[in-house]
Amino acid sequence: MSENRHMAFICSKGNLDMAYPALIMGWAALGNGVDVTIFFTFWGLDIIRKKTMDRLKLPPVGIAGMRTGMMGLPVDIGIPQIMGVLPGMTEVATALMRKKMEELEVPPISEFLQMLQDAGAKLYACKMTVDMMGLTQDDFMDGVEIVTAGDFIDKTEGAQIIFI
């Protein structure tokens, strides 16, 4: 373990809005000289899977900001949460978020992950989840290491753990 401060993020959800917090916080930590590890488990594996990383969605059900104007809508348009289950609403919400991220010059997921790796972040996939989902090393972007939960705990001894 290095003498630097160390932060470890655990990503267990593969929605677009659940991917960016760890990536943004990890990037900020790296910029402050903090060692960064990100562990992906269950549906969080979609964030590092080649096939899904740039296709993550934003399901609008349960996101209060979709109602309050957060996503670039000027006012509370009063759309009830139940509207989120209508066909096409996930695509609309996803497009709104992608547009907003683009306007803010936030890189797409695959580019962001590569930036993190290039800056020294370690990316790990949970072996149990990989096995459970029938995935292999080839399913993940280059540089991702498949480790057990025990390995992750050993590699992040003394780290601040942030579960997203």
C-alpha cells in the first residue's frame, strides 16, 4: 500500500446516473494526488463492459430531478413519476442527460474510464459477479482486472470506501 491517501469506489448499478459519480469523484481524487480504485459488481459491470459502457441508460422513474427541471427543462413540468414507465421515456431521459453532459464537456463513459486508467486509477471487476453472469475477461475494456471481493479488500486496506 502506498503512503498516499487512498479512495476506493464500489459501483453496483449500471445506470448512466450511477456511473458518473464514481468517475467524477475518482478523477477529482487523482487530481489531488489520491490513489483511486474502482470496484464494479453486479449491474455496475455494465460500466466497464465493452458492449454496454457507452450505451448506459437513465431510467426516469424515481429521479426527482426529472420533474424539477434539473435536466435542462426550464421549470417543473409536473410529469408524474408514473409517466416514466411509458415507452420511450428512458430514451428521452437518457438523451437529455447525454446532451447536458456534452454541453458541460464531460467525456463519454469509455473515454472517462480510459482517462482514469491513464492517470493511475485501478479498475476491478468482481469475480463472483463475472462468473455469475457468464462473462470473461474479453467482455471488459483493456486494463480491468477481475478480482475476488477478498482481493479487493486486501488491495484497498486503509482506503476510504465509497459505495455508489
